[in-house]
Amino acid sequence: MATNRTFTMLKPDAVEKGHIGAILEKITASGFRIVALKLTQMTTADAKAFYAVHKERPFYGELVDYMTRGPIVAAILEKDNAVEDFRTLIGATNPAEAAEGTIRKLYAASIGENAVHGSDSDDNAAIEGAFHFSGRDMF
Ligand code: CMP
């Protein structure tokens, strides 16, 4: 059964380019409520663990370097059908294939530096949210 929460990160490229405000505005204007929010920086160990599912991929090292090079914004978001609706809002992994008006179409540079993360399942949304936030930081 679909839950009503998903997890997102505004990735280092989006933060570096000053897009935090615009992206959060688009997220809340699209009906998502912010449950938890912080500016933080992942360590190499954090990024390796978070992306462990990709560890055999050729881009894994590049992905870990990218995700640790500067701060990110981590957030838990709430909305009916949150996981699926958020993935629609952010668009395809490759911004060249992302639909008009999606966050990646607007703000992402490439398939590697794609501005924003969205959980791909309810189970992963819960795991990823718990990776970054304790219960006392969820509202
Ligand atoms: P995301 O789907 O949020 O999580 C996995 C990340 O790996 C993805 O975003 C990109 O940042 C990165 N990624 C996926 N495919 C590639 C690729 N072909 N080359 C480089 N990075 C990639």
C-alpha cells in the first residue's frame, strides 16, 4: 500500500547554484508538506552507504565524490501518493529526457549531476528518511 511520505535531497550542484529556495517553493506549491528539513554535508562513508545499491556501477566513485563535495538539503515530504507524485515532479534521471516543467528539466545539468533525489519506493523512503533524521526531527 502506498504511504504518504517520501525522502528527497537537493544535491550539491543545486545548492552551489543557489536553487534551494526555488526548488523548495516548487515542492511546496505542488502540494508536499515539509515533515523534516536540514542543510547538511554527507561524509564519504555516508554517501557510500546511502548509494550502496550502486556500488558495482561504473559511476559509483564519481557519484560518491559528487554527493560529498558540498552541502545538500535533506527533507522528508508528505502528500498522498508521495513517492510516485514526487518522482513525477522531479522528472527522469537524465535531465535531457525529463518532461518540461520538472525540477530536473529546470535545474539539472546532466545524468550525473541531476539536482535532486527522490525515493523510488515506500520502503526506501522510510530507510532514507531514517538515514538522515531521527524521529524528534520529524514534524
Ligand atoms: P538518483 O537516481 O537520485 O540516484 C542515483 C544517482 O546516480 C543518480 O541520481 C545520478 O546522480 C547518478 N547516476 C545515475 N546514472 C548515472 C550515470 N549513467 N552516470 C553518472 N551518474 C549517474
